[in-house]
Amino acid sequence: MSDIIQLDIKQNVATITLNRPDKLNAYSMAMRDGMWQALSAVRDAPDVRAVVLRGAGEKAFCVGADLSEFGSNPSQVSARQVRFERDVWGLWKSIRKPFVAALHGFVLGSGIEMALWCDLRVAADDCVFALPEVQLGMVPAAGGTQTLPRAIRPGVAMDLLLRCERITAREALRVGLVHRVVPRARVLAEAETAARRLAASPGDVACRVKEALRRGADMSLRDALAMERRLAADCLERDISQNVNF
Ligand code: COA
């Protein structure tokens, strides 16, 4: 595992740390490669039952794409090839295990988009959120144009994406972008507690509920309810076969 993305596993909870604090954890190509490795590892490790995502350093969870790398790719063709081979966001979307984001300081651009791939978002009271891409002449491409309107009201998502204004942690809580705001000193502990609780939940129920919500959002209500019935029935069958007492 690279230094730029750290992976620690303790008591069924993996912690992925964006570890480039001198650049405010700006998301670079090296970070993308590290994320690919870390996400593959947590997907495949049977003892990992929940994941915390955090940023190292005092000032930022992540300030978005590494702007210094723009235009420095070898070529559009090879950049696209790497993207197809390493579809980090597609990989992340495919992972059934629950993720909890511990957010602090600046959470900008792909910082927000990475938080949106997480299922629960705990924010420190010092968080500043913004999606500056449009002002920089870019389309958010870490899933944000799709994940944001699925997480919060589409009109509010449009406003954040088009106006690029900064919002505070309290405002983020009000619009539903984060689930909880806590004092800065407590943010990691709160996220870890949530992840440990998920890791301790019976069987793979947390994974199933995540799957029901995530997949259901793209289905008709009828198909989504059928999926929910299947997930619930599979769960029941497993409990009966394992002789779980109710
Ligand atoms: N890409 C690459 N490096 C970045 C970066 C980014 N997106 N954002 C910050 N950095 C680097 C700075 O270049 C600086 O490096 P240096 O010390 O080698 O010069 C270091 O991180 C610290 O940043 P600095 O700007 O000095 O911190 P600050 O506290 O004064 O300002 C921000 C913080 C977040 C307001 C400011 O860094 C900023 O606006 N960054 C760009 C955010 C952005 O537009 N992201 C793109 C989203 S698509």
C-alpha cells in the first residue's frame, strides 16, 4: 500500500486515510492508484465489515482534484485507458460493505464526491464544503452530478453544483449533505463508533440494507420492493439455516 493512501484494519473496521496533508489531500493520480488498492483490499478482506474514510492533517479532508496535474497526463488516450482499467468510482460503487466518512476542514470538489460514495457522513463543525468545478471550467467527474442529487434534494444539488458557493457544516446538515455535525475533536471517534456498530451488526444485514437503498434508487418502486423482499427472504433463510434464535 502506498504512503499517500494508508489502510489500517482493526477489529473488523478498516480505516482509509488520504495522507497528503502538505497538499491538503488534493486528489492526485498517485492517490487514485492508492485508492484502487485500498478499496480492492477492503472489498476482498473477509474480516473487514465496515470502513472509515478520513483525511490526514489539520486543515482539510480533501481539497479536490490536484490542480497541478491538469494537462500533465501523458495523453488523453492513455489517461482514458488508465481510467477504464482503474474505474475507482465503479469499484467503490460495487462494494457492499458500509463506509463512514469522517470530514473536517475543507471538503471541496472530489472531496465531497468521495464523501458521497460513503454511506454515512460525520462532519466536524469546522467543515467548509464547496463544488468549485464549474468555476474552474470542469464537469465534476467523480460521480458528483449523479450522487449528489440522489443524496440531497435535486434542486439544492443543482444550486451547489452551478453556483459553487461554499457552505458550512451546519448548512450541510440542514440540506442533508451530512448526517451529523460534531465538535472537531470528536469527529474521528464518532465515525469510528458508527463503523464499529455497523461491523458488530448481525450477519450481512447492514450490507443488504445498503444494497436495497443504493440499487433501489435506480429501479421502479415495484422492482425495488421485489428486491427488498428477496433480500429480506435470503436473510431469513440464512438465519433459519444457522439456527438463530429470535
Ligand atoms: N491541487 C493541488 N495542490 C493544492 C490544491 C489542489 N486542489 N489545493 C491546495 N493545494 C496545495 C497548495 O498549492 C499549497 O501547496 P504549497 O504549500 O506547496 O504551495 C498547499 O496545498 C496548501 O494550500 P494553500 O492554498 O496554501 O492553503 P490555504 O489555507 O491558504 O487555502 C484553500 C486553502 C483550500 C482555500 C486553497 O488551497 C484552494 O483554494 N485550493 C484549491 C481548491 C480547488 O479549487 N480544488 C479543485 C476542486 S475541483
